[in-house]
Amino acid sequence: MIEKSIKTDRGNIYYWINENNSSNAIVFLHGLTVDHTLFNMQVEFFSKDYKVITIDLPLHGKSIGYNDFSIDNVASDLAKLIENEDISRYAVVGQSAGGYFAQQLANIDSKAACFIGVDTSPLGKDNYKSLDLFWVKHFSSFASFYPYNYYCKISSKQSSVTDNGRKNMYNALVKLGKENMLVAADKIYNSFATHDNVELKCPVLLVYGDCDKVGYVKKYNELWSKSKNYPIEIIPNAGHNSNYDNYSYFNEIVNNFIKKII
């Protein structure tokens, strides 16, 4: 993978892209407090047939410095990033909070051929109870009370059921640091909690791990699937970072979905 970056008015966004000459691509967007390495187990598999892009989202990894943060602003800058590459159509895969950026990106960019939501939930405040939004808005305040090493261990254990998945999460958290983690959580969750509903016009696949215990991911995915008639796949032996925990199963079902579209 080749490391690149795009300079925006709000800050630089770093991303990694393979050398496949296909005009069809898969864009992977990670969740809160991790980075592009969350998709290490997808890169080689999908590089055979697609251009693959993994990104350090703003406020994460090498893309820490970013001003005027909002889900809409980030999605707009991601669309410009994709425009800079020779891509005609792409699938956008968003894991957890990365799914919010992915939904908005699919909403504004006609090149987005489909959306795959991985252990995420629908973007739009009307989908949630007021109490759920309250906890989301104040997440960083509560998280600030925990010693950071303890927080990293607990979060890693909660996010994955495999040793490798937990190690990936733990390393990303340690690298990010407590101050940056709190800033990222505050800005992402507050933008999420005030965002209007997004109605996707492209094909959608919902995916979550059978052992996902983060928030109400399972409940909201089932409601989302039922209300929009979206297909849903449950990854066995996988937690919140299901694409890492059971990557072989994940890769196959996502590939089967995408190849019908692009």
C-alpha cells in the first residue's frame, strides 16, 4: 500500500492505496479511536480485484490535525480525496462510527455504488431515543474519569473477541492518547447526535458480529434492517470489530455483495 495525503482547508487527511489499476474501488472507513490498520485483514483479499483505499479519518492516526470538524465536512473532504484518484465507482465500508461518515459520503457522492455498514447504526437523530443521544453526547465526559491504560484495556476487550483484534484496538488507542481520544469522541458523537436523518439511495448491506456488546448495535441493526428492508449478515465468533475478528467470513460475504454491484 502506498501512503498518500490530501490537503484540505481543514487539515491533511492521510490514506493508503494499492497499485491495482481497476477503476472500481473499495473505501474502508474505521470507527472511533482506531485507525486504517483496522482493515489490515481486508487489504490483500480485496486488492486482487479492486483498488483499495484505507484512511486515517480526521482526528485519528496521522490525520490528527483537523479544524471545523463535522460528519458533513469530513464526508465532503473524503469525496474530494476519491475524486483525486482514478475511480469511477466504489463501495464504501464503514465500521462503527466510520459508518456515519460512510453513510453521508454515499449520500452526497454519486460514485458510491453501495454502502456496507459494519457494527454501526443509522445516521440521523430521529432514529434514537433521547436518552441514547444524551449518553452519546456526554461519552467523553464519562470516559475522562478512567485511567487511560485501564480504558484502553477495557475498550479493547469489549471491541473484539480475538487476541489479534484486541491487540489492534489496544495499539491504536495507546498511539492516539487520552487527550486525542476525548477530543475525537466529543466531536464525532456531538456531530452524530445532531445530524439529520440520511436516506440512502444505493444498495445497502448491514453486518455485525454475533458477540457485539457495544451499545445497542444489534438492536439498531435489526430495526434498521426491518424498517428499510436491508439485508443483514451476522458474523459468527466476532465482536464489535467483526471484520478483524472473523475476517475470512467477513471478506467472503462482503465480496459476494459487492461483486453483484460493481
